Amino acid sequence: MSQGRDTRGAVVRVEDPSDPCLAAYTRLTDVALRQRKDVETGTYVAESSLVVRRAFEAGHRIESFLLAERWLDGLADVIDAAQRPGEPVPVYVGEPAMLETLTGFHLHRGALAIVHRPPQPSLAELVAGARRVAVLEDVTDHTNVGAVFRNAAALGIDAVLVSPRCADPLYRRAVRVSMGGVFSVPWTRATSWPGAFDELRDAGFTVAALALDEHAVTLDELAADAPERLALLLGTEGAGLTREAIEAADTVVRIPMARDVDSLNVAAASAVAFWATRPAP
């Protein structure tokens, strides 16, 4: 390992993937990450120069960078701004082949960072001032979680509440698929389920569960007379919402389908529901 300091921060050029300073970046494949304790240690992995930039712009504190050489200039302003007096933030730079050996996957966008997780707001803090909230129950596919956050950011959802067993929105794949949506849409994890619905109602929200149910109203009917404050509840990929969640909701809603299709992927359903129930300008 050779080390040098320049205007781009504490640059450390690395050649050995077994270097102890790179321990946080080892085995970042999906299977390996699911076995790690990043949530408990208070960090997450930001992947791609765009995501790293958006994480920093959202106020998240960066612990270190890992880059291919060609990405140094593009992230120079973020690297400089991330430096803290008396506590330089290391910028590890290596050849693409070495980085792939280290992480276990190809860094097609050449940049990673270890980032400190910000404190999560309480549910009351999350929904203060919100009009539309997405609620995810046990959505375990990180790609779907990321896609829902991207839809939420694009379609005017004010906040996202996730259930205790929902996949981590700050998981590497979820962050990347969201295109930084997890940084622009406030979110928190419920501590009580489905007890959190009572807190939403106390804040003035109507909880609308999207589910296949004989008593469901159509999304068109909900949108035609949408409540001032609406929480849209979406379920896991296979079984959908639990019976407990459906019974705890205020109303059940279905998206009308054609050609004998009974349902949409949760990410697609979220986009349809968010668009249909968007508040008037």
C-alpha cells in the first residue's frame, strides 16, 4: 500500500485486497451482505458515483471511499467536502480487477463508500406535515424496495414507513435501484405492527390497503374522493398483505385489471397507486 495526500483528500492507493484497511469493503455480494451486521454497526454501502454524491448531499457522513482511479476527478468536490478537520476521510484507490476481487462484484460505476446511517425519525416526526405516505409490509426483495422509493420520489409521496420485517432501504441494491430516492424521501421503520396504523390514524391518516379482496373498492373510486391524508399500504411480493394488516386498515383498494391478470408487481402497483392518488396541485 502506498499513501499520498493531494487536493482530493486522504488518497491511499491500494494493491492488496487483503489489506486490513479495506475490511469494510470485503464480500459485498448480495448473499454476503445479508449476513453482515451493517445495520447494527450503523453504516451502509453506497454504490456508484451518483449514489455516493446523493448520500453526501443528503447530509450522511461518509467514513471512507473506495474508487477506481478514473472516478477520482468526478468525485473530487465530494471528497474534499467530506474531509473533517483532524479526521481525514480515507479515499482508497485501486485497479478495477483488484476492486472486483475485493468486493466480489464488478464495479461498473467505479465508486463505493461506507456511510454512517442517520438517526431514524419517530413515526410522528416522519408524518408531520405529510399528505401522502407509502407503507410497506414485509417487502423482502431489495430491488422492489428501491423501485418503490424511486416511484415515491418521482410521484410526490411525502414519506415511507416500512414494517419491522421489511428489507433494508439502505441495502446496497435498494439504494442503487432507488437512484438516490431513499435519500430524498424521508422514511422510518415501524416498531409496532400493525399497531403503527393507530399512530397513522391519530395523525389524521386513512390507511388504504392495496389487496385482492371481495370488499375492496377500486383505485378509481378511492382517487375520486381521496382523503386529505392518505397512507397507501403495499404488501410482500408473493402472499401480499397479511390478513392482520388488511383487517387493521380503514379501507381495501384494488387496481382494476384486464385480460385475467389479477395483480401487479409491488413496484408497479406502487407507481399506479401513487399516480392515481396524487394531491391536486
